[in-house]
Amino acid sequence: MTTTAPITTAVQPVAALERLFAPRGIAVVGASRNPGKLGAALARSLEGFTAAGGRVALVNGRDDTMYRSVREAVQDGPIDLVMICVPAPSCPGVLAEAAEAGAGAAVICGGGFAEAGGDGVEYQRELESVVAASGIRLLGPNTSGFLAPHSSLTASFVPGVARVRPGRVAVVAASGGVNHALAFLLTDAGHGISLAVGLGNGVDVTAPDVLDHLADDPHTTAVALHIESVADGPRLVDSVRRLSARRPVVALVVGRHDVGAFAASHTGALATSWRTTRAALAQAGAVIVDDERELVDAVGALSVTRARPCADPGVGVVTAQAGPGLLLLDDLRGRKARVPELTETSRRGLAELLPPLTFQRNPVDTGRPGPELAQVLETVSADTGVDVVAGYALHEPDAVDVVDAAVLGRRDGVPMVIGLGGSGTEVTAARRALLDAGIAVASDPRGVAAATGALLADARSRSRDTAPATASAVPTEVTGAHDEDRAKELVSRLGVTTPPRRACDSRAAAHAALVELGGGPVAVKLLDATVVHKTEIGGVHLGIATPADLDVALDGLEAIGARRYLVEAMAQPGVDLVVGARRDPVFGPVVLLGLGGTTAEALADVSIRLAPVTPAEAAVMPSELAGHALLDGWRGGPVLDTGELGRFVAALGDLLLANPALDDVEVNPLRLTAQGLVALDAVILTKETDDAQPDL
């Protein structure tokens, strides 16, 4: 999927968000005495702000008991924030009045704008014009608002949000509904909220604005980021990179499956490429999760603790019940967590604490836990191969106090995640006590694995240099149409081997090439820069070994209109990869690596990075493929030199950056052989060839 960017405006100063999220006074325009109206619901939600000493002015020109305008309201005290609860056609005028009255920010909760199409698109453009002309900051439209519990500010019409307690986790969500759903889930999990923002259509205030604001927020220790669409990829990446250097960011990206039409109706913008967005955010330092439950477990853990930066951190698993322990271990393995065997010293210490029939190598199965649990946790934490401890136990206060055991057993610099099974107020209180002690908590084995996985991902990310790479020297002035022969000439200049070949303008030249290349076997291909997918139209003939075979192949190529041919030596067998670089419409130049050949699109087993990327970072990409074992001597096959591949992938990205006329470079297949990497096919598309003829 690709993104159709919503209407955008000039970036406003981040400092102005203080008037949005920490206002001295708030005006509700469209306030009502009718309890069922939106304006009445907002006024009720703001009662806590009033009780804390804030000012709320109700504005309704048709109600004599209220202010008739924002201009009138400011006569009695400052109004920093205006909550607008009027129909869409009236919103631009009200927003302009608020700006003229000196308000610094506004929230428009109602819909009927770009997400609805029709006249709504024009209403949204009018809002954009007001923002651009006045500098007022606008959250929304089409949002349920925001929560700032530390300021007793509930700028939302959603019932029940007042019970969301102050805490350390900030939520930045594309959807107002998701914003509240996450706030409630985090509350139920024992975490408080520092700030929770639903962006809605994002006419002005967008995710990067809020992320930049949070970088200096003293109440926030971790950020949950929910993405549906991206208008400005580089700006989002820059904001995540800056923020994640100071506090962790956990991101959930919507769009694994085809949800584009619904996303368009929801926010007025199509969901962006799921894989590219996830890869870009991870490269910037964010921890990536798959669903909202995992998001809560991950950001909750990172809000209380972080592991030391480490390229390959190890996990020590301690379980008081074997069954849940197996679930935990299985989930951790699926997250590529390293669960190393404990050292001999650690095992000797555990043998003195635990019954002989318990498993003590890692994971450590304690059996029904007792007072020794604290020493077990301490022993595992002290193991030289352990960077994070993941534990699970049922709440059995008659057997052991899990909270005391965890507090006594933890070790400085080695974070701990404890899954505490059970229900009721005592369990809730115990989980809260663990959080207050700086120990991450989950309610089940899957939650422990998700929290642990987040700590590991954060540690790996912080061990890498997330600063943008510097592009290397590559060929420039790449323009014009490139057939396969010309494309391979360029690829070979980047350091990758290409097979011996001859470009032929006639049948006689093709027969001469067969002789020159040793008499076969050879591949005979259509040579035409306008045809990208030659195999699909019968443009590739393999294993040609005799003049008679060659004539048959040439007859087939001429039948599809071929005028030129490529005769090329056949490569040795191996594992086929696809490597490419392209200009993403949202994030700009990206590089891609995947399992390739004719099945590349069906497998969709890929790793993506923003360009430029360092050779060292690109060398990590093969390990992210589900089929990475095929590249490590699978059943006697060839072994990938990740350094060689990393240099080539990085060079492809640099090539795109150095050549503005270059749109797309793809080598597919790039075959891994016993002698190294060989480019068997190459496609180069430039702006001059974007309007090339369709495949024959």
C-alpha cells in the first residue's frame, strides 16, 4: 500500500503545544445544557480541570447564561485552548475567531471533513488556511481529544476517562478511539498516563509535533505510538530518532492486511506501506509490536526499566510452573531471544537451592516456589550471559511473597519482568507494588514474553548507531533507458559479479556468442529496456547448449517481437535473493533484501532499511529473514558473506541518492553460490523510462 498524503500545513513551533496541553484557561464553543450534546459532555469532562484551579468558559451565542463568543470570554481571563463543538461548516469561522481572540490552540472533535469527502474536503482546507494565517495550533478535526492527567485535564467527551490516573506512559495515536482504548488498557494493567493524544485528521498537529513535545516532558518515561498513515516520512523518522535516544518509543503500525479503503474513510489518507513504515521506525530506534495488547505490555515494561545496550542480549528464564514456563520459552524463541545455558557457577548455586529433579540450565524451573525464590532470581541475574530476567509465578502468598523475592533478587543493570498470575485485589496490589519498585509486570506468559522482547529490542537498537549514515562514492549521472546488459554493467561497478555475456543484434551474433562462451549451457534472453518481467512473457530460455537449441530459443524470442538478445553463461546453482533500491513516496530512498527469484513476491520475506545505510547495518538484514537459515550453509549449500552483501546493499542505496533521475534498481535474482554473489538479472528504471511501453 502507498500513502496519499492528507492536506498539510506549515510546521508550527513546538513550544506552542504548551498552550494546547497545559492551558491556563479553556473555552468550550458549542457548550450546551442538554446533557446528550457533545458540548455538554466536554464541559462535564473538564470539571476536574476546574476543581484543580483551571478556568473553563462555556460559549454559546444562543444561551444567555453563557459567553456569547471567545472574544467575550477572554475579557474575564486568559483562554489558551478552545474546544470547538459545532458542525463542520461552522468550524473554520470559530477557529478564526479563537485565533483573533488570542487563543493559542484549539481542538475540533467533530467529523465531516476530509474523511467524509465531498464538502468536507473544502472545510478542511479552510481550517488549514486559518492555521497557516494565524499560527494557532489545531488538534483534529475528527478526534476525541486528549488526556493530561497530571494537569487534571480531560479534554475529551469519552465517558470514563476521568479514571485514567497520572503516570509515566504517553500515548500518541492516529485515532481518537485507539487513543482512549490504549489509555484504558494501560490503566487496567496498572500504568498511568502522562499524556494521551488522538490526532484525528492531523490538519496541523501531527505525530512528530507531539513526539518532539514529549522529548522534554518530565512526566513521560516511555511513549506508545499508533500509526495509520504517514504524510511526512522523514520528519516522523527524525522525531522518533531524537525521542528514542532519550526515552523508549514503542510503535504499532496498522496495515499488515488490505485495510486501505477503510483507512481512507477513517482519516482521509490511505494507510502507508506497512513493512516500510515498520522498518523506518525500527531503524530510527523504536520498538515495533504487532497488536495493542503487545503494545501495552511492551511500553509498560519500558516505562519502568531498560536493559543495557547490547547487540545480542541474553534472557534468564525463571518459572515456578513448568507449563506456563514452556509457553514463555516458546514465545521468547519466536521473538529470536537468546536463552543461553547458565554458567557452571550459576548451576552449582542453583543446585544448592532447588530440588535435584528441577531443570536448572535455563530456563530454571523452581517447582512450587518457596523462600529460596529470591536467591534463585539473584543467581540467574548474576549469570554473565544474562542481560534480562523473565519470570512467571502464580500468586501464592502462603508459599512465597513474589514481590519481596523479586525486589531482593534483582541485580543493578539487569532488568526483571515478572508475570504474576491470579486475580483479585491482592494480585492487583502486588502487581502495582512490583511496578512501583521498578520491576516490569505482566499477567500471563505471553505478556512476559512481549515485555521481555521489548527490552531486548530496545537494547539491540541502542547498541547500534541510529544516526543517518553518510553516503559513499558511487557512479553519478545515471540516466536514460537501461536494458539488462547495461544494467549489469552498472551493477558490476558496485562490486558484484555478473556472468559472462554478449549483447546480440542478430541471430548470427547470438551463434557467435554461444561459441565464445564455451558452447553452453547458456541463458538466452530478450534484451529490451521496456520489458521488466521477461520470464512472464517467455522472454527467458535456459540451458541452451547446442546451435539447434539456440535456434529454437531465438524463434521463441522473435515470436514475442524480440529484436535483440542477451546470451549469457549459466550460473552455478545456489540460493536466490532479491536486492533493490527504490524511492518510497513517503519515506524517500529505501533498500530491500529478500528471498528472491520468481517467487519473491509470493514469499514476501523481506528486510527494509532507509537509505543511506551503513554496510554494517545492511549486513544485519539477512538475519531478519524468516528463511535466513538457507544462507548459512543449509544442507551443504553456500554460506553468505554478510559483509559482501552489506556493502552491495549500501551501495545500491547510495546510488539512488546520488542520481536524482534514478527511480528503481533491482537485482533479482542475486544468487548466492559457492563462489559468492552473482547478479543473474538487473533492472534499472529512470525517470526517462517511467513511461516505458508495457510488457509485450
